[in-house]
Amino acid sequence: MQYSPEIKERVLELHRLINLHSHNYHSLDAPEILDQEYDALFNELLDLESKYEELRYSYSPSQRVGAKPLEGFQKVEHLAPMLSLDNAFNNEDMLDFNKRILDRLLGEEHVSYSCEPKLDGIAVNLSYRKGNLEIATTRGDGKVGEDITHNIKTLNSIPLSFLDKEIGFPEFIEIRGEAFIAKEDFLSANKLAEKAGEKTFANPRNAAAGSLRQLDPSVAASRPLNFFAHGIGYIEIGDFQLPHTQSDLLKLYNLWGLPVNPITAVASNIEECQDFFQNISSQRNTLPYEIDGVVFKVNDLSKQRTLGQVSRAPRWAIARKFPAEVGTTVVKNISFQVGRVGSITPVAEFEPVNIGGVVVTHASIHNFDEIKRLDVREKDTVSIKRAGDVIPQIISVDNSKRDKNSKKIELPTRCPSCDGSLTKQEGEAILRCVAGLDCPAQKIESLIHFVSRNAFNIDGLGERIIALLVQKGLVSNSADLFRLKKEDLLNLEGFAEKSATNLINAIQHSRDTTFPRFIYSLGIREVGEATALNLALNFKDISNLMTASQEDLLDINDIGPVASKFIKEFLLDKKNINLLEDLINLGVKPKAVEVKNDNALSSKSVVITGSFNNIARSQLKEELIRLGARVTSSVSAKTDFLVAGDKPGSKLSKANDLGIQILEEEDVLSLLNS
Ligand code: IVH
């Protein structure tokens, strides 16, 4: 129906009023009007929207709930990457961080920092265009996330339109923050789930993730999700002026109606940061939500820009983490698991124990020698340590509590999955099952690797479903995944029309992949992401790779005799050849990737030595390869550059003797960033 300008005006005024009163009620806990008055405004809006369809804007307060479940998640590229943070574990790391900053910001004596509790939730990006929420996404891999707008809209604390538009706003802005569930809400949600016989969550973070990654927005709406804004991504500034500091940016967010953690503060130097950390550590247990540390950010935004970023983390921020947490529990049993390439590793199952808010039930034990060293046995009382996302570790056994009849754990003699024989290869500390893909456990693990995030990245195909598909004989190798039909899935427990369609679609979409991912997904021994990237850059496509000789492989930087042997063996195996052909015939299309060759490092031979402060070594290696460098492991007359980090050792002296140019961390990082 045609509407007059006055009607549109009224609709927008209703948005403003409803948003304001909803903010007063939900975020400030200070309602200014009666519920009935609020309802009247809301009903008036609903009424107008039903009369004039065109006035039902996506950011209308009426659109928070009631959206239909989605068919699947849309992938969305972030306009600016969602970075992660470097960690500091003690005061010294913090002082080093401060020194690095001061060194870079020549002439500064001290720098102010914004100090913010590090929420242990899920990173979310909110994109606002002209002050209206356009899209909300998860972090994903930092470059591409998933559209979760339907779920985010159900969070009453997140404005669909900026609350105060009078103060102005940019044309477009990506606001970054953390979605989380409070500890208490998590406990009650778990109780409800338990009563209803549904799955419970191990910790609040998983509960938040589980709620946001739901296709049906009514699930997120029923969960008490919260949000704190803490950062900024891409911005089209228009006529607007951004504040000059992080702390003022957070204040601005607040005026726009976005929740910001109230216990953030500004420290005028690094010593005050240390005090803030102590203070937060002592409050940690009384906070209503989980935090795993404190984030310190250079407060001045122009200084942040000067400092820039390194690969995946900014130079201007650091996360000071709380120390690992320790707990005591009893070992229920110790079993042996079979890995993707047959390695047998011991796993301990515990009586569930809550360590710092996370229920721990398992720990993987490094190898059999570790069992011998600890002499850990079934029914033992043990201390376990948990540090962030790291897999929990047994640190000691309480011998005084040991059962008199307990027996030492014996090495297995047959494969626990296929009962095949086990071998121990020369120079290896571990036992292996040599049955390869004939062993069900290895089959499952290979498929898990194949669908994993850095390989084919197939959503919704977790361990449980893969095990079920293998068990039912529906899938026996990766090519079989692409042969699956909806009907196959419908016969499986837990699948309905929609979930089956979604999974089949996700599998089919994954066929458009890149050549490095394709190679990595094959799970060839010794071929991790960096080696896969090297192979892809050198051979461009599968047929070149298939016909490469072991010498060709050895010619590639970073590939030594062991890796080249595994690669060649893999490519000569008839079963693998058939599998590759099958994959291509089923429409898998790996795209070639290009090397950059317009920089100082392209085609140069580079060796890396020592440790680095601002980039992980593996990451550094990958980035150098992308720049076209040949990264090799030993220094020789052919080496063009040695990248030397801390504690460089003998490679540095050899390079000096040979007159090879040395690059320090800073030099190489600025090359990477240029
Ligand atoms: S800033 C550019 N601030 O920690 C820096 N992150 O390990 C990006 N996080 O993925 C993050 N509280 O999800 C920042 N006050 C805070 C944070 C915070 C929690 C999370 C964030 C990020 C992760 C980095």
C-alpha cells in the first residue's frame, strides 16, 4: 500500500522510541515507561508494518525474533581481517611488549593503554551501515566468517539502529566484540537441557558458540546471550570524525547503545597495567562471566596505526593470560587411540572435574614413555593442568592414594581398532598400526582431516557423523563423501530433511577448493600446510604433481628425503591414484594459487633460525613462501638470506662466515607488511 512521508516518519520515530526504551530496560535495567506503554508502541509499529510492507525494515525492532530458520550458513568475507592476539604470561613478557612498543614509537617515554578484561566468548563482527545493523558474522578463520545476523538480532542488548543518532556515525563501520553467556545463565541452561534429556555444554564459551551457530533463531532467542563491544574493523568514515583513543571509541559505542564492559580502564604506563592485571585477577572468580586474561591495547588510535600488525595479530595489543589452572581427579581408564597415520597414543579418561569453569574428562598422554615416566595407572588420583584451549595434561600422580592391586599399564600388542599388528619404526618413539585405510580408526581420522577447516572445510560434518557414515558402510574414503545422497543421510539417526539437505549442499560446495588445501587434505605423512603450499606453488596442478619424480620433489625447498619418500609412495599407490581420479571425476576443482614475485624475497633462498616475538615460526615460513621465497633448513653458500630471531645458534655464525645477509624479525615483518 502507498504510504505518506508522515507515516514513514512515524515508523522511524517508533523505531527510535522502542529502541530507547528497550535499551533502558534490557541494558540499563532502568525502565522509564510502563510495560503497557511499551507494548502500545510496539503494536502500533506492527500494525503499520503489516499495512505497509515496504516499511518493514530489516533493522526494525520487530525483526528481532520470529525470523524463519535458515537453510545453511552463508560465508561472508570480513572487510578487514579479524585478528587474534599475542599472549603474555608474566610481568616480564609485559615489559618486553612495552619495550617493543616504545622502541617502535621513537621518542615516546611511556604509552597509555586501554585495559580490558579478556572475555572468553565468541568473537563477533557487527556491520552497521548508516547506523543500522546490516550483518553480523562470526570470526571464522579471521578472513571469512559466517552470517549469524538472524541470531544476533535476538540479543536485545545489541541495537538494530544506533541509539543516539544525533551524535553522528560513519557511513559504514564494522564493530568487533565478544558474545558470551554469563556463568550463572550457563548453569541454569545446562540444568534445563539435562532435564529435557538434551545435550549439555562443557563450558559457557561452548554454550555461546552453540547458540550462535544455530540455524533456528528461536534457539538463540531462548538462550541468555550477552555482548560487549571492544574493537573496530573496516570503516567508511563519511563526514564523521572518529575519536582519537580506544577508550573514547568505547564511550562512543556506549552512546550508540552498544554494551561495553564497564570494568575497562586506562593505564598511563605499563606499571599501571600490571596493577590492573592484579586487580582483575583477584576479582576473577566474582565476575559474572568467564575471562581468561586481560587485553592491553595502546590507547592512542593513531599510534596503533603507526605500530601496525604482524600477520595475524596487531603489534599494539597483547593478552596477558591467567596461569594454567590445576585440579585433582581420578583416572577411570587408560585406552589407546589410533591416529590418522596409525600412531597409537594413550588417552586417559577421568572422573569429570571442574577446573576453572571447564569440565575436564580426558587428557591425551604424549606417548607411551610419558605413561612410564608418570607411572600413571587406572584408578590413580592425579593432578591435571589446563591452560586455555590446550588439551589438559596429567602433571603428577598421588602415590599415597594408589590402590594396592593396581597394575602397570602395558603397551598394546595389537591395534585396538582393527586388531592388526603394530610396528615400531627405527628412530620413532611410537607404535604404529600399518593397516592404513583398512583400519577403521585411520579411515575415520583421515576423513576428519579431509573435512577439517584448513582442508575441505565442510561444515556440519563432525566426528560423530563421520564415524556413523563409516560404520554404516556409506563412506569408506573421501571420494565417497561426494557420492552421498540425501536419502543416505535420512536413514541415519539424527538427520531430518533440512539437516540432510544442508550437509549435502555443504559437501557439494566444498568441491571448489584451492590446490594447497587439496594437497593438505590428502593427509600425506609429513605434508602439513606449509609443505602443501610449496607443492602447490611448484606443481600448479594435480597431473604435474602426479608425474613428479622424487628428485623433482627434493628440488623443492623445505622437502627433504623423508617427506619426498612419503609423497612419492603416496602418489604411486594405485589406491591413491584411483582416489585422486575419483575426486576429480566427482567435480572437485582445486584452483591454482599464484606466488608473488614483485618483492625482495621472491626466488630467494631463505633460512629461518631462532624464535620470534611477533609471529609464529610456522606462520613466518608460510608467509615467506607466499612471497615466493624458497625456505630451506640449512645455511649454505646458496642461501640468500638468514632470518634470525632470538637465540639463533650456529646458523647465524655460519651465515656470518659465508657473508650471507641477515634479516632480523623487524626487517622481515616490515617486508611481509609492505
Ligand atoms: S581485541 C585486534 N579485546 O580474544 C585485536 N579481543 O585472542 C583483536 N577478546 O578473537 C581482539 N576480549 O575474540 C580484544 N577486550 C578484548 C577482548 C578480545 C576478548 C577475544 C577476541 C579475539 C581473541 C584474541
